[in-house]
Amino acid sequence: MIRASLSAPPARPTGLQCVRGALLGALLLLPLQARSQEDRRYTVITGTGEALYRLAIPPVIDGGGAAAAARTATAVMTRDMTLIGLFKVLDPKGFLANLAREGTGISAQEWINVGAQGVIKARASKTGGKTSIDFYLYDVAKGTTPVLKKTYTGRNVRRLAHHFGDDVVKFYTGQRGIFTTKIAFASGSRRKGISNVYVMDYDGYGVYRVSKTGNQNVLPAWSPSGQLAWTSFLWHNPDLFISAGGGRARRAAKYPGLNTGAAWSPRGDAIALTLSKDGNAEIYLISPGGGIIRRLTNNSAIDTSPAWSPDGGQLAFVSNRGGSPQIYLMSAGGGGARRLTFQGNYNQEPSWCPDPKNPVVAFTGRDESGHYDIFSVNVKSGEVKRLTQGQGSNTSPSWAPNGKLLVFSSSRGGLWLMNADGLNQHQVHRGGGLTPTWSH
């Protein structure tokens, strides 16, 4: 019945029934299967017990006409270092140091006395219409000479602070930071049957709309170069649109039926996509221009939601070929699919961790009580970990480009971030937000 309904272009839908899940609701319409003997209870959430590096961030000094910029920079750095999950940002109320006397330097013992291991100092000044900020990072165990010193100048104070935050993360971890990245998501009105694609800074600041309003626009996906693809019903069919930013989006794939669940290859030269042009939902590989490169699945079941491995050699995807929606793996060339998830009877929305040292796929699963939560599964060992629990329903995980954080949608409201182990959860967007995707 489902395949027959997909054999022709669907009628224009109402509401946001198509938003959840990369098949725009096709998997959600499948009849629920009774739990088989292979279904097992999910594991309970556990913590890592790791101690966080204690970091002090005193107020940025106003070096002349930059009081507002100093306040903004202080708030942004504090938020960045809190969200990243690597640091315990100390409460300024407990600082003992004489900040006025210290200036941009430190009295190491004063900071040791309050438990700080690192201190960030900064001074902001205005030059014409631009702000210049001198940043200093101190490791108190190494004395009063900064271990990192940078000066950034520009009009966007938040971006200046984000840049230094990335420098701090790279200093301690050797990996790039994520503070200048973006998150795209869908949001809209069920009553009006309209949804749009929006983009915001990773911390929820500066939300703006990128899709044409008046219809349903869902399931955004970033390319490595910053292009954004999504599915739109602008022409009364779920077609794939691509925007390079600032200009009119172009219709890249307009095959009859579904053109949904886009996933860009790591090199950005191909897109894995669900098409139903032949009557059944299958995964295809298409060019960014919309031409079909090859068909990757050929099964009577519904196959959807492709997600690339970091090296581009494999794809995770969702299929009901085993009787219920589960996560499978296959070669990027197609064929040879093997089932990855066995716990639970409703698993979907895979997102492959971009860190090759962490071979896990995050996904949405439904537990015995009917709640949706975020889980991860190791592609080598098959070990499943539960990342959210007892916090409403949580769906649509997407990895940060460093593989250390996840963004997801929650019934608690809007979009949330958490560490890869499910800890350090913070709300970053209070409005409606579905199927978020993190830029590269």
C-alpha cells in the first residue's frame, strides 16, 4: 500500500507531518510491529566521570569607548567555554584577584587559590567603526606569561570572541574549534501548513530564514563548502533545492515522488538522496546538479536517511527490511547492506560522527514508554549507548564538525547541545526547531 501511494507525486500535504524523519513521514506511517525476541531494552545513561579543566574568565577590560563590546565579548567567551564541555567556567563572584591592578596580566597565586587552572584576560578598544580586542590565555601553573596571545579586529564583536575561543580549544586539544560554525533547521506552523529552513550561529544567535516562505521546506543538509540543500514543496512535489547563500535557491532534483533526505558526500561532489520515482523509496547517488550517478539500494522495503562515514566509504541508512525501522550500513558504492541496530523496534535518523577515531553513529530510537531519545552505536562493536533519558522526547541528532558535540531537537523546547556522552546539555534555540544539521 505504501509503495503504491509513493508511485505518483503526492498531493500537497497539510501541517508538518512530513518533517520528522528523513523520508518526510513515510517511515512514521509504517504499522508498528510487535517486538520480536531480538528486541532488547536500551541501556541506561551513564557518565564519563572526567574532570573538567577549571577556567576563569574575568570581565573584558574597556580600553576606551568599548564598554558594550567588552560586555559582549565576556558573555560570548563564557558561553562558548560552557557549551564546549571541556571546561568548568568558574563563577566570577568567587574571584579573589584585584582585577583593576592586574589589568591583562595575572597574579598566579590568587587564581590558584580559587582553583583556576587557566585564565582568559582581554582588553577591548574602539578604532573608528571597528573594535580591537587583545586576548591572553594563562596557564597558572606556568606562571605569569601568557601561553596564548592574539589580537582580533573587526566590526562583529561576537565573531572576534568566537575566533579566540577556537584558538583556546585548539591550544588545549590540537583540534579545530566549532564556535564560528552554523546550524540549520526547519521550523513552521502546523496550523498553516508552512515550514521554512533557518540558519543560526551554533550558539543560537542571529537566526535568519533561507527558504522561500508559503509552503513546506524541510530537512536541510550542509555541503562541505557551505551550500545548503533542503526539500521543498514549492512546486507541489517534494523536490530538492540547493542554495549557495545570498541568492535564489535552485531546484536540483525534481523526480516524480520523493526527493528527500539529502546527505552530501565528504568531498561535496555527490549527494545521497531518497527517491521514489520508480514506485518505492530507494537511496540514490546524484550529482549536485541533480543527475543520477547510480542507484544504491534495490529492495522491496523502504530505504531512506543516508549518512556518510567520514572517509566517504560507507553509508548508514534506515530500512524496514527487517520488519521495523532500523539502522543499516552499506558500501558507498551500494550493496552489501548489514544491519547495525538490534535493540529497540524503532530506530531512525542516523548521523555519523565526523571524527574517524570515534566510529559511532548517533540516531533516534523509541523506548518502551514511547519516548524518543538519542542513542549512539559503535559501527565496529555494535555497542549501544543511551545519550538522553527522562528529559521528554529528543530527536534528530547532528554532529558538530569536531565530533565532540551533538545538536538535537527536544520536546523541552527548541534545539539543544550536548557532549558525545550525553552530558552538558544546554538549550541554544527556544523557538520551534526540527531536524537540525550542523555545518562543516
